[in-house]
Amino acid sequence: MPKTSHLQEILQGSCVDAGVSDLRPDYRAMLLAVDGLLPGPSDAASDALLEQAEASARLALNEHHKVEALPHVAAWRAAYLAFGAKPNRTRNSLEALLRRAATGLPRVNRLTDIYNAISVLHQIPLGGEDLARYSGPPRLIRATGQEPFDTAANGETVIEYPDQGEVIWCDEDGVTCRRWNWRQGRRTQLRDKTTTALFILDALDPVSTDALHAATDELSAHLTRLGPDISITKHLLDNTTST
């Protein structure tokens, strides 16, 4: 089990590139490192949380009628346009989940179920990755276009490269998530045997920093039931942590 000090060291080394902060000065991210997780399939508790999220999504859509009209979804669509992505073609993770909520959110395993539910309940993009497969701390940057991204096409592993200027999460070995919060790479994806995970909670206005903390606290509370020796470390990134 990694020591808490090691998790803190990884998170303290994370950063947001100045080019990203210039693009969206209102951007904030909460990074959550969790160790001691005991993998397991979807269970009654994770299913109940997903049902709560589905009901919350239906209520929000009854008020706003269209997913893209939800304030935080609209903010992310604008952010995507700002770096050249097409939000109708590559939807941020929050919008993708909300569009599935009406017919039922996926049941994957209890770890994935929990963070998907929190994403929908708090209407913020939220990604989960296997921290043991990281090489160095996570960084949010504007891509040069040379960073490798391992993904799959037609069942085969392929290496792609982001567009120049695209907003990406990366580590020393390449891209971990393309287009800010659109698609995660295979190298660091959560697996059935993941015991140490990184969660990234993204926020733009009108989501406040207090609301970001509230989502983080609820995620942490649900994760603590996934093992008797859970260790959780968190770190806030904002425009004061740009490099």
C-alpha cells in the first residue's frame, strides 16, 4: 500500500498549464488519490446511488428540457469550442452520462458506479484512473500534438496523437485523457483489480469551489466503504497552481 505521503507527493506535483488557465481562468479541478480499495462488482449500494443519479438527471432535464441547456454542460461545450473541439461530435463525460441517464446509467463495478453517480448528481465531469499505472504526476496542458495516446479501434490497440492546442491530461508517458474530459486512455484506465485510484473532478463557472468540495466530500464518503483501510488524499488545482 502506498504511503499517504507518497500520494500527497504525486498530487502536489500536479499542475495546470498556463495556456489552459488563459483559455478558462475559471477552471478548477479537485484531484483525489485513494488507496486501499478492494475491487468488487456492482452491488446494492452502488445500484441505489445510480438510481438516485438517474432520478436527479430526469428532474434536471424536466426543468431545462435539453441536456445542452444545463448550465454546466453549456459551459463545457463553450470550453470545447474554445480549443477547437466540436462538442456535438466529442461530448464531455458529464454530457455523455446525462444523455444516458433517461434510459439507465451503465452498471460496471462498484468503483465506477460510484464516481459516475457522483458526476451526474453534482453535474460535474469526473474521471477515474488507475494511479499505479501513472508515470509521474498528472498535468493538464495544451498539447503539442506529439503526445502518444493509446486507445482501441476495431478491437485492436492503436496509438493516436492529440491535435495541437488540444487540452489534455498527461503524465511523463503520454496522454491519459483527451479533450479535457472526453476520452480516457487504456494505459491508466480503471481495472477490476485496481486498488489505488485517481479521481479528477472538473469545474467551470457557474459551479462554485464550495460545490466542488461538496462533490469531493460525497465521493470520499462513498469510497470509504470500499475497504477497511482506505486512505484518501486530495488537492485543489486552480489558476494559482498554473505553470
